[in-house]
Amino acid sequence: MSYRLIRPLFFALDAERAHNLSIALLRLMPTPPMPEADSMLAQTVAGIAFPNPVGLAAGYDKEGLVAHKMHGLGFGFAELGTLTPLPQPGNPLPRLFRLAEDRAVINRMGFNNGGQAAAAERIATRRRAGSNGQTPVIGINIGANKDAADRIADYATGVACMAPLADYLTVNISSPNTPGLRALQDRAALDQLLAAVMAARGTDRTPIFLKVAPDLEPADVEDIAAACIDHRIDALIVSNTTISRPSLRSPLAKEAGGLSGAPLHDPALQRLRDFRKALGTRLPLIGVGGIADAEQAYARLRAGASLIQLYSALVYEGPYLAKRINAGLKALMARDGVKNISEIVGIDA
């Protein structure tokens, strides 16, 4: 059934109810077999073999309920979370809004999740069930509790708890919905945080990714780039939602929270270009923000991203968007005589 036919049913529900319904439906879906890697789209990034470059961004599957099934929708990897050490309810309802006129979303969820211990047990069970090697690439996004006395300690706890269960860990310091969290992007605080994170990883070699905001000044970009190199971070995810409000048509435009979707495309792409300029090829980049079709994904790769992630576009384009983007990428590559996706990474930088 075409998503265009059923989308009005989802849009008749408030945004968070619709989101929860989609999770419930995916939980009923049988776990599909892993497809063979596509020679055109497969590549190794940060030591991980990705079957294709299109990933599910954090925020959709906060609890690790369906991430292990997302390859059935065409995703090459899925990032679950954000998970905090202790359970927390998040911000009061309503906290998720569709801006249909702008093909955008505003959220102020506030890291609502059941805590790392509960998720760890669930994820470990999934891993054991797929121990024959038929498991998708799963990233785990970690954050700090809102009322944590020591947020850096919360991240260290997250690394110790979740690293053994993840193909990679993402340190999320860029959500605008936990007061003061983005202050950890400042150089002194970031140095302290990354030192603690890498110490907590110890001898475990799970790759550590850092996720940053699009709302950065040039000096911030330089500082973050230098900190990532100094602390040997494995990849940088650019970017999270924005607190800026470009020209929007929706009457919900003034809702507080992070803006994602189509209006984020241009600033997220520019920030990716900024980090590519600052880092060159020293660190893999993952492009996120406003990607809704193969042409936009191709442009993000050409600008320097080795991988891309999406989430908000699914609201408007439907669950099989990743499959369509991958097919479109292959068509664009064939047009340009490209044999493997890695050949185009950064060629416009």
C-alpha cells in the first residue's frame, strides 16, 4: 500500500501518538533476513562494514525496540537512543509537532527513555539471537540525565554500560532540549568530556562518534575539530536539530525545541562543509539534517560525508525512503561512472 494513501491516517493522530503507532507496527513485523552487501554501496567507515550509506538517525527508536529490523526498510545501519543512565520521562506533553507546510518537525522530547540498564538487557538479547553474524549495524546514542549532578560522569557511565553492545557509540552533546547540554561543545568542557569518554572505553575498541549541533560559529568548528583529533574520536556526526527559526509557514513555527526536516537542509550541509574544510580527510563525517531524496544524499556525500542519516523525512516520505534513496544513489553513480560510493566522498570539498 502506498504511504500517500495511509499518511492521512497517521496525520489524524497527534505527532507523538503517530510515532508510537509506527513503532508498534514495526514490532509486529518479522525480523527480515540480512541482505547481501551491495558492491556499489558498501564501504568500511571507522572500521565498520556498512552495507549501504543510509542510516536511521537517533530519536526514532529511543529504546532499542526496532533498530534490529530497520535493514528491512533499506537502512544500512540504525542508531538507537538517546539513552541516559537513569530512566526519565522527558518534557511535558505536547512535545512533538509536525510543521506540514514546511515539511519539518519540532521536538522538545528531552531524552525520554527507560534508562540504559533496561535497554542493555533488551539489546543483548537481540545480539544473542543474531549471533550467527546476521545482525545489522547498530549504533547507540548516549546522553546525560537532565538532573545529573555530574553530566560528564553520566557519559562515562553510558560508555561503560553500552559499548559492549554497540557497533559504535554516539556521544550526544547537541540536543537543545536538555538545558545546558550544548555547553559541553565549548572547548574546555569538550576536552574534559572526551578525555573521560575515552578513558571509560578503556581497552574496548568500540568506535566513538561525536554528534554536534548546526548552531556553531567558525571558532566553534575549529575547536571541535581539534578536540576530535586530539582525543582520537572515530567519526563526527553533523548535525543535530537547530534552535534557529528560518522563514517558516506553519502556525507551529514558534514552538520551543529543535527544528528538523527540510528547513535544516541548507545549514546542516554548510556545517558539514565547514567541518570538512577544518578536518580534511582526517576524520570520517556523517551528514544529517533535511535529507529527503537521493540527490540531497548524493550532495552530502560529495561534500564530505561518508554516511548519511535521516529521520524527519520519514514522516513525509514514508518508511521505504531509505530503499528509494539507495536506488537513486546507484542511478546517480552509474550516470557518473562511479563504481563504489567511497569514490565520491568529499569530491566537491
